[in-house]
Amino acid sequence: MGFRQQILRAVRRVVGTQMIADIIRDSRRPSPHADPDVGTYQQLWRSAAAEVMDLRRRVAELERDREHLSGVYQRLERQEGLAREAADHLRDVVRAQIGETVRAMQSMRVVAHRQVAYASPDHLHPRGTAHDNTRSLRFVLACERLYGGRLSLLDLGCAGGGLVLDFVLRGHPAVGIEGSDFSLKHRRGEWAVIPDRLFTADLTVPFTVEDTDGAPAAFTIITAWELLEHIAESDLEALLSNVSRHLAHDGVFVGSVAMYEDTVDGVKWHQTVCSQEWWLQKFASHGFEMIEPSPFTDTEFCRGSGNGPDDVDFLIHPNLGFHFTLRYK
């Protein structure tokens, strides 16, 4: 049954086919007496007939609209297909360019005592590692202002690897390490784009980033964006030791710390929730000191700066977290 016939059938159900038939029959029924209601029946019939004609006109308009929308939809489908082809081509070009940039860099590898943080809630119940992919060209430019051509990055808790990609695109050696293998297995974020720059390792046990000759690497910038609160207090010493071993003599350790509870459905994401003063004392006890004033402005930090709709701005909500820029004494 066509679209028009379906609409007409529905109209008949609404108007009432039997009612119209009754009106027609009664209006034509002969009467031995002068029936004063005949005129009324005829008026009702004319009114019903006019309504039916109006409904038929509307059905015809709807059918024309449907045909028009069908054509629009087909054109959109063709345009969407062309857009996908263009996006795929652009992605191939970008990957080729990135590949050339990465090949020009010295190869790196991560030697880890434990390849994945198997006991971590972030691995057992992937959330941040499954969704986050922080990008920040503004931070890269700020780092270039500090170190110029000597710039290199180690991003701890890199999730989708977006920040590592930003550094690579600017021609800077960069490595990202993630405690969960979720992004690796699902090739999400930038793991399919720069697989030779992203690695997994449990950050709370010793690991070493080294070149292919086995020489340990040192980085001018090491970052940890809202990572530390996800680490149990008893494991912080090992993590900070990993940072100090990989930090260049004039390098800085930069990041953000959230200071609020985060427990959902019994899963406690934030393992260490403490005040800023507590964290600064913890850093100091492991040989780090705060750089005051920070060489970075509040808007240059990757996280805790309103960088995206889901990123809390610690400048507006200082009770929720803070930024740090540390040097190793």
C-alpha cells in the first residue's frame, strides 16, 4: 500500500466512514412528511465532504514533502560519503607526515617491571583511559618558550596520547606512558597514529625510558595531568622516584592534582584525596620544590584550566584542585 493510500485510510478511520455513510443515506431517504432536518443533513454532508477534500489536499502536500525530503536525504548521504572519503584521505596524509616526523626522531622504548597496572581501578574499570585525549597546542608553545629546540616530553598517564601527538607534530621528541592497556587494545585516540611513541607500564614500579642503544632518556618536561590522586599514597614514592630519574637536570615536572572524592558505583577513582599543602610537603619530602612564580600561566596548563567542556577550571574552583610546576633539587 502506498503512502497516499495509508494516509487516506487513516483519515477515514478518524472521520468515520460509517458516519459519512449514515449522513448520505439519511439525506437521500424519502420522507412522507416535509422533514425540516433534510437541510441540516445536507449541510452536514457538504461540511464532511469539504473536510475530506481538505484532508486529501493535505495528504497530497505531505506526499510532496516526503518526496522532497527523500531527495534531500539522498543528497546528504552522498555528501556524507564524500566527506568520509575526504577525511580518510586527510588522515592518511597526516599519518604519512607524522610517520616521517617520527622516523626522523630517535627511537624510544620503555623497559617496565610491570607492563600494566593490573590492580588499578583505572585499568579494572576503564573510564579516563577510555575517554580522555587531552590536546593543548598552547602548552606546547609555552614549553617551546622555555626550552626551544631542547624540548622533550614524557607524559605520564597519557590516556589517548593527544598531548604526545601535539609535541610530535611540532617536531619534539615525546613519549607517553599509560597504566592501562585499554587504549592500546582498542587503538583509540592517537594509539593508531603514533604507536611508536605510546607505551604501557605500571607507573608505581620502576620503569626506564631508553633509546634503542639502551641509553636512559632524560626529559625537559615531564607531565602528570590529574594522575597523582589516582595513585595510592603508599605507591607515590615509587612514582615520584620514576619522575626524578627521568627528569633532565634543568627540567620541570608539571601537572595538576584534583582534591575531591570521586567514587561511582563503588569504584574509587581518586585513591589519595588531600589538600594542596599536603601534596607540596609530599613533593618536598622526595626532593621536589615548587617554582614560584610558575613559568606557565593558568590558561597554559593542559588540565584544570577549562580546556574543554568536561575540564574543571581550578582558577575558578580552587577548592577542587591545583597546578604544580616543580624542579628536582
